[in-house]
Amino acid sequence: MLVIEIQRDALVGALAELVRISSINPDLVPGASGEADIAEAIAARLRRTPGISVEVQDVVPGRPNVIARVGEGTGRTLMLNGHTDTVTIEGMSEPFSARVDGNRLYGRGANDMKGALAGMIVLLEAVARAGDFPGTLVATFVVDEEYASIGTQAICAQIERWRPDAALVLEQTDLDVCIAHKGFVWATIDTHGFAAHGSRWQEGIDAITHMGRVLSGIDELSQVLVTLPGHPLLGPPSLHASLISGGQELSSYPAGCHLEIERRTIPGESLEEVRTELQTILNCLEEADETFSATLTMGLERHAFEVSETAPIVQALVSASQAVLDYTPQFGGAAGWMDSALLSAAGVPTAIYGPGGDGAHGFEEWADLDVLEKFTNVLARVAYDFCAGS
């Protein structure tokens, strides 16, 4: 079977082109450019290669996904997923330089995750030029992974259009295979006091000190959670307080205090379990003090993820790595959340495989060009082998 070879120069050129385009997530940095410019550039480039069909999907105004498709064989369909948005450039000296120094290409997003996007682009072009692909390769360049993942949510809402037999999320794994990651639940707690002049202790109810009791309960629960057996690849779940605000002025009893918290989850845990844990803390405090009043509000939830080591897409990654690199990848888990959980929840067997580098979200970010070349050649072998059903 024909399996293409990816050229390093093509990857470096594609990555440099992407890094030079600002695609900062506007939900993270108000007023930022967003993903429209990079989506336009990706779509325009891919349309120049005959055999690649390109669709632009407006998730919300000014924030488009790009979906590219190549191959009309009778075999399987493989979906590739990567995000186009990046985080802030504050503190970076040359965020869009795409400077190459030895084996590294520098710039915001070079590692997270424009290197993988470059691999997707060059792979699509090579497959289209080679022709005779055994199945169908669908590449989704999505918005907003760094905040709320509305891009991959939009893909999953129409997943039956593409009917992928498997998906690969191409986040950094340094050529190993990630088969599990944690999820998270955001929640807020508001304690309710009674505003009064600072001298009127008989009337005032201090919402901030009441929140202190909540914080003590959260700390106690946190200590319990981290002692649980946990997941073999991910460890235990966790809980922490993230943001707090309260009061109205120095000489008044505070009428309210607002706390935002995050609960990291492992596979098998549910939103209802988290809700019950937090509500139990509040119920106990209300029973102990009739002046205590608090409201729990559950926020954004993202499920934890795992896939079996024996899943066909996972085994295809192992076989391709052995064939192309003479390397047997290790199975691992990730503490952070990824779009893989959404694809898995949509019924698509999913694994995580990506290149390497360093500095994601940091002041100096770079992609490892040697690893990027190896990654893309493994990806090419996986695409052919998996779509052929071998």
C-alpha cells in the first residue's frame, strides 16, 4: 500500500505561516483578534490543492471552524482534531516571529498547537496529491479549545455528517499515546449576610466570615479527595477555591460573598456526585448555625475521558510508531482537559497523539521540529493503515 512521506521543509513552512497569524482567544483576552484570520488562511491554502474539499463553519460570528476532507475510498473514516486559538501574548518578546533556532521554531502557539495544525495541513495536501486513499480523512481546525470548546461542540453536534470511525486529538504527547485525562466542574457559592453599619453588631450578619466556614469545609473535602485511590493513570480527583470577592465597604457588615471553585474529576465521576459533595458542606453549616445562608450554583462541566488500550485507533498508533520510528509508545494520562472528551461522548472512539516542544501558555514557546517531522510521518501511516482497516 502507498504510504506517503512528509517533508520537513513543508512542515516548517506551514508552521511558520500559522505562528505569524495572531489567533488569540477573545474570551480569554477581551478585544483579541480571535480565530477568523487563521481560519481564512488555512481554508485558502487547502483550497489550492485539488482533491481537498473545504468547509467553513461559523460557530459564532467571527469565529469559524475549518473542516477539510480528502479521500473517497470505501474504507474507514478518520477524523483529526486541532484547535486554532491561542492564549495571551502578554510578556512575550516575539510572539509572532516564527524564529527558527536549530531544532526549534519559536512563537505563540508553536507548541500549543500550531505544530500539529501544520502537520494536518501538510498531510492533507500530500494525501490529495498522492490520490488513491483507502478511506476518508476529515480534519477539523476548531476554535475556542482554550476556553469553552465551542468549536468541537459544533463539530459533535453534526457528527453524523462525517460518521468518523475514530478520531485523533493532536495535542502534545511527545510521540506517546494519551488514553485518559481529567475532567472538571466549575461551581459558585454565595453566602448571604445582612448589611448593617459596622457598629451595629446586633443586626449585621457577616457573609465573609460565613464564607470562611465554607472554605474550611472545602479544604477538608479536598484533603479527603486526594487520599482516594484514584485512577491508575490520572491519580485522585481534587478540589480548590479559585476566586473570591465580597463586601461593599469597610465600615459595613458584608451582605454577600462570592466564591468560585473548581473540582477536577476522574473517569466514573458525575456532576451529581460533585453537586452532592458541595451541597453537603452547606447543609451541615446551615444545621449548625441558623444565621448561615448560602446558595450553590453549578457551572460549566467537562467530562473526564479514557479509551481502552485495545481500541483499534490506539493499536493503529502503536503499530504505526513501531513501523515508522521503531518505537513503541507509552500509554499515559493527562491532568488537563482536552476536546477528546467531547468526541468520545459523541460516540467516536478517540485517542490523543501529538508532537513535542515546550512553553505552552508561557513567555517563551517553541515547537520541536524533529519531533514534528516524526509525528506527521506516524500520522500519515496511521491514516492509511486505519482507513484501510489494517
